[in-house]
Amino acid sequence: MADWGHGIRAKSTLALLIACLVALVPAVLVGWQVVDGIRGHFGEAYARNFTELHAERILGPVARELALTRRLAGSVAVREWLRDEGDEALKARAFREAEGFRRDFLGRSYSLVSRKGLAYYYNDEATDYSEAPRYLLDPAKPDDAWFFASLEAPATENLNPNPDRWLQKIMVWVNVVIEDEGKRLGIASTGVDLSTFIQSFIRTADAGVTPMIVDTAGAIQAHPDSQRIAFGSGATQAADQASTLGALLGDRAERDALAAAMAQAVADPGTVQLLDATLDGRKQLLALSYLEALRWHVITAVDLNTAQIIESGWLKAALAALVLVVLLLLGAFTFAVDRLLLRPLRSLHQSATALAEGQYDVHLPPPGRDELGDLNRAFDRMARQIKTHTEELEEKVRSRTQALSESNAAMAEAQKKIGDSIQYASLIQRALLPDTQLASLLGEHHFVLWRPRDVVGGDFYLFRAEGDQYLVGVVDCAGHGVPGALMTMLARAALDDAMNRHGIAAPATLLTQADATLRGMLDQSALPRAIATNMDAGLVSVDRATRRLRFAGAKISLYWSDGKDVGELPGARRALCDRRIGQYTEAELELRPEVTYYLVTDGFLDQAGGELGFGFGNSRFAELLRRHASLPMAEQAAALDRALDAYRGGHAQRDDVTILSFRID
């Protein structure tokens, strides 16, 4: 054997090890440190600049609104009118002046509220102008608490996000108390739709960046998620603990750090304070600045792992440099491998190629003292053995190829017969379904959605009419494909026998009789325990003369909907041929022409889909019926079919699907 120190294995291993050490170790260490440091530095600068920019964007417009509202509250005409609210001339003069302010407000709206009469006056460009009160405030109503809290508060002005019950909007209100000779006469306000405010000043398209506004107590005044806003806190100075920024942080230490940063920002307005915190379960960098004129903190939460902190151009340049280094290293490694390994192997490759082409009397290069020499000697022995084995195998291949061809032909013929049989079974199963009878009696007042999972399936539906009565039903037999289809034959025979014996007026009796008949059939067969023979069923007997229906089900419910409400008559908990005998009862309903009735198997309700692969479910099915129950039956069928396909997405169909739906004309 060749010496390891001079062997080709040692040479190639040493070259690969050196290349890995040179390329990977320094690149990983340096790259990790550089990227982490740059990301942290750029992240702080980004958060600081973003916060300063948004503080200026918010301060200017909101401060302007506050200044205009102060002027409206200080208007002589408004104060004179509120001292004598019943004077129509003073009132008209006050509203003329208020209308002049309205055109300057961002929201093109204003409100005046009198303390004496508790009357709320409001005008904007979207509603008809009126000098009459829109409504009267009530101290007992929580919606009006902002007014009384603002009058009692030491401050004469506040910014308050709050839902308005008359406007049916969530507004950001700028409230200023109207005073005259130390007496508080009412409140002048203007409002901006909160959705508009958030879209203009809070919402951002930057990934991983969440701007928000909180007051000095930490209550959230503006947030991209409006459900987190502490409505009314600007006026009442009280907020639900869940609507404060502190409630979103990870622990007490972070809340203390936030309080200290807010205090420092108040002490030094215009500066930006930075701190790390856990917000919404993620480590984020918080930057906050205090707007003294508004008594608000503008806060930016930046997720450094999500936000686009580093410029793509810089990353591209760094990536290009890294690729260049890797290419140079690969070139050096390729050159070394070629000199140490590939050149000696080329001569051996020529001999191996000749051997692969069937030239077993090859002339191998002279063996050396390393592993290539051992490989040459092994090739020589292998060539002699291959020549012998090839001659033996060629004879075996000839004989076995003939046998395999005969077997393949037989298998193809058998597969064709099986496929033809299944297709024929599908035609028979489809022919047994009562489509013609349903169309003849119910016409456009019914639809059937029948989608077997395989060519044949274990679901079927039935129909029988006798005079003014008819019976519809769906049955879901255990299993799919051919086994399920065979079970449908037994189920159909049992139900036909039950209807022949007892008629169609009592569906519970039919289920009980069919259960007994099926058990008798199956007891005569020595079936293994592992084979499932249970069947779900739902039967509806309709009496058109009395306009009543009776329903009985075995694990299948009857749904109904008029487009507004959805109802369900649940079936019994045990299927036919269950291990324990079920007790089946009937439920009776009055037929209503505006109502659509549905029998559905669990193949629709249990179909996997959505992002998580959960079943379609009863709740989603009920909502689907509510949206489409008023449509014509053909459109309903198409809508339900599309909804199932859209929910299923890329998931395979689990089970046979059947829906039978009807209306009474």
C-alpha cells in the first residue's frame, strides 16, 4: 500500500482543509462582526431620524388645528352667545364666525358645546348646515364623559381620540374650553377622522416599523391598530391598562426603563430617547420624542431583524466582493486539485472508458506507489472478472427479458380490465341516482352537488314521491372507491326495502328499519373487524299538502337558511350499523317558500384547506349558506362548489362530497 504522507488522499484533504480555513473562518468572523455592528448603528440612526421626521409632520398640522381651535374658543361672538344662549341674533353671529373657521380646519368641521344647555352643535362639509343642536349631552352616559371631564380638568385644552355616536366615526378631537371672565361656558372642538389621521401621520409602508403616539401617562392615542387606542383618555385622563404602551412591554424592568425615557424626553423636549424593549413578543428598538405643545410622545418601534436598515447597494457591493473572494479561492483550489489529482486520473480515465465500452483487454498505465497504483491493479482484476460475468449475464438477461415481457403484457391486460370495470361501475352508480325524478318534480327548485373522491364513491342520494309527499335523503357509506360503492348498493337496497314496508312519511322509522336490515345482511358475512360498515344518513319527508317536513338523521344534520338566519336540525349521534344500535327521532318544521334546505355529508365539512390545513367546519359552512341562500339554486350550487375549491387550495380531496338542497315553491 502507498505511504499516507505521499498519497493522493492526503494531498487532496490538505488542499481542501487549507481552502476552507482561508475562505470560511475569516469571512464568517469578520462578516458577522461587521454586519451586526452596522445594523445596530444604522438601526439607531434610522429610528432617530424616523421619529424626528414624524414628530415634525405631526406637530405642525396638529399645532395649527389647536391654534385655530383656541381662536374659535376665544371668539367674542361665541362667548357672547354662550352667555345668552337663547338670543338667536347672537347665535347666528357666532355660527357665521364659526363657519369661517370651519373652512380652515383640516377636517372641515367644528363643534360647539354649551355648558348651560348641554347642547352639542356640529357642522362639516358632508352634512347639511344647521344651527340646531345635534343632540343633548347626558352626564350619565359614558360616551359624553369627555365633555364633563374636560370642564373639570385643570387644563383648558386636550387632544382626545374618541368614537362619536352621532357621526358613527372614530375621531381625533382637539378640545378647547371656552372661558369668559374665569367662567367656563363650554367647549369648542374640531376633529379629524382617526383613519385619515393614522393614514397621514402614523401608517408607514416600511416593514418592521410601528409608529405610535402616547400621552404623558402612557395611554396610546394613535396606533396603526385602532383596537389598541385608549379612546377618551385625552379628556378623562383615564385609560384601560390594556391600552397603555407599558402593557405591551415584556416585563417590569422594561416598563421602568420606558418611564425613565419618557421623563427624560419631557425634561428635554425635541430630543430623541432610545431604549431596547420586547414589544409584541419581539425585541425592538424604541425611539421616542416629546412634543411639548401637544403633551404627546411620538414613539417609533423598529424591529431590526425585519426593517430594511442597511442600503441594498452597500449589501450588493459587499456580496460582490465576497463572491469575488470565493471565486478566487475556488480557482486556487481547482488548480491545486488538477495538479495533484486530476492529471494522474486522466490516463486512468481513458482505460476506464475503454472498459465501459466493452473492451476488456485494456492496457492500464503502469501502477505507481500511491492509491492510483492500487486503483490500476484493481482495474486489471476487475476487467478480467467483468468479462467473465458479462458473458454469463447476457445469457440470463436474454431469458429473463422474454419472461418479463410476457408478464408486462399480462399486467397491462389485467389493468385495462380493472379500469374498464371501474368505469362501468361508475356508469351503473350514476344511473341509480334519481336525477331524472328530482328534475321532474322539483325542477329548478333543487340542486345536487355530488363529487366522489375516486371514480366511484361511497356517497349517494335518494328520492321517492308518493302523491303529495316525497322523500329526499343523502347517505355516506364508510370507505371510498370500490369498497364504498359496494356499500352504497347494500344501503340503497336496505332503504328501498324500508320504504316499501313503511312508506315515506316517517324518516325515523325508515332509518331504524334500514339499520336492522343492514345488520342482518352483514351478520351473514364473515367480515374482518377492521372493515368499517357504518353509514351516515339524513332523510327528509316533505308533505306539500300540509306544508310540513319531517327530518331524521344518523350523524347527518338538516340545515336551512333564508339568507338572514341559519338553522340546523342535528341528526342522531350514532350511524347506521354502528357498534351500538342508535335511537332515531324525528323533528318537524313548517315549510317556508323563502327558505332553502340542505343535506350535506361530512366530506364537505371535513375537507382540509386554508393556511393550516384545518377542516372547512360547520361555522364556515353556515356563513356560506347565509350569504348565498337567497340566490337561484343553480347559482348556489356553483357558489358552494367554488367556495370548497378555493378553501381546499392545494390539499387533496379527503372524502366523497354530497349536498342535496331544495326549496318549496
